[in-house]
Amino acid sequence: MNEIYRPLFLRDFPIVVTDLESAELIKYAANAFLAAKITFINEIAALCERVGADVKEVAKGIGLDGRIGNKFLHAGPGFGGSCFPKDTKALARIGQEHAVPMQITETVIKVNDEIKRRMIDKLLDLCGGSFNGKTVAVLGVTFKPNTDDMRDAPSLTIIPALVGGGAKIKVVDPQGRHEGEALLPGVSWQDDPYKAARNADLVVILTEWNEFRGLDLKRIAKRMATPHMADLRNIYSAHDAKKAGFSAYAAVGRPPLLAD
């Protein structure tokens, strides 16, 4: 194995030789720690919304501390994917089996689920308290951009709640349709965000694909029946939304634009 990894070692990448049990816990502990960091900033985002702070500024400030760092401090609708949910649950299970409860990790799992449900409440507010009869354009359903992976994606919690509430859902995702068609029944798939926004009551940015970072917001707003936006990845701002003609805009942990 040392010979196989020798080219990396020559480039100053460290090689750690350890026992099997330690190697397994290194993997689980690393992902659990990162999941905890994401969940922490998402909880701070909820507090920011109550006290009038901006989570982007808070994350920038604490990220300047070298002991904390600025990675994995982006507030959003909760983590998903193939690693963080699986490895946090595995670490929690190992702790239970050996009578050493991983209480922080167990709390991270619980809070992450609550964060996803909190996003539903945010959308409900933008829809006037009811999804029934509303048309919602959802931009992005994979757990992160540049993948077709839908495992434990926030969309799998949020979109069924919209459909169950009586909303008509139009989805745009550059790669998510292949898996998403089976996982998200009752939605229509579109290839273009501007087409999806036509006559919509709400646009939701759920995955931060590059395709959604440079949208012509004015063009989107003009096509909508009710120009409301839920930016769950904090790509834009209330100022951007107001300038483009949106009457309501909500992000995660940032100042909103409230409808009159």
C-alpha cells in the first residue's frame, strides 16, 4: 500500500498507518464533525431570523477564526447525500452498541430533520398559509450540485409536503430527473427555469446549481402569477429580489422581503 500511495507521499500528502478500528472511526468521526458544523450554522441561521442578524455575516466572522475555518458554514435546508446521513447514524449506532452514547451526533441527526421541516414552514408562509391550489417551481432536487444523487436530499422531505398540501409542482434539475422521477411522484419536470416559473405562485431554489446562480430574476418575476421566492441556498438577497420585482423573498438566516 505504501508503494501504491508513494506518488502522493512524495507530494507531501500524509499517509496514516493505523489499525482497522481506528480507521473506521476516523471516517465516521470526520463526517459526523462536518455534519455537526453544518447543523450548527443552520441553527444559528434560525436564531438570526429571530434577532435580525445575517447568517452570512455571522459565518464570515466566525470563519475568520483559524480554529473554526470558513468551510461547511453555509446555511441551507439541511444536509443529505450518501455520506453524512449514513455515517452520523452509524456512529450513533456504534455508540449505543458499546454503551457510549454519541449525544452530540444523535442531536445533529434530530436537528437536521427539524431543519428540513422548518423549510416547509417557510414555504407555507410565502404561500399565505396553504399550499392548496398553488403552483410552485422548484429549482434543484439533488442533495448538492454536480451530481444526480438524491439520497436523503432535502427535496425528498420538502416536495412531498408541498404535493400533499395540494400544490402543483414543476421541477427543474440538470441531472436529478433520472432518479427523481421515481422518488418524487406527482410532479412535472421542466428543462428551463423560466418555463417552470410561468404562472407560478412561488419559486424555490433548493440546490445551488451554477445554472441557478445567474438567473434573470426580473424575467422570472414577470412570468409568475405571484412573484414570491424562497432562496434556500442564499444565492441572492432581499435587495436583489426587490429590484427584480419580487413582492416577497425569504432566505435562510437572512433578512426577508415581506409581501405588503
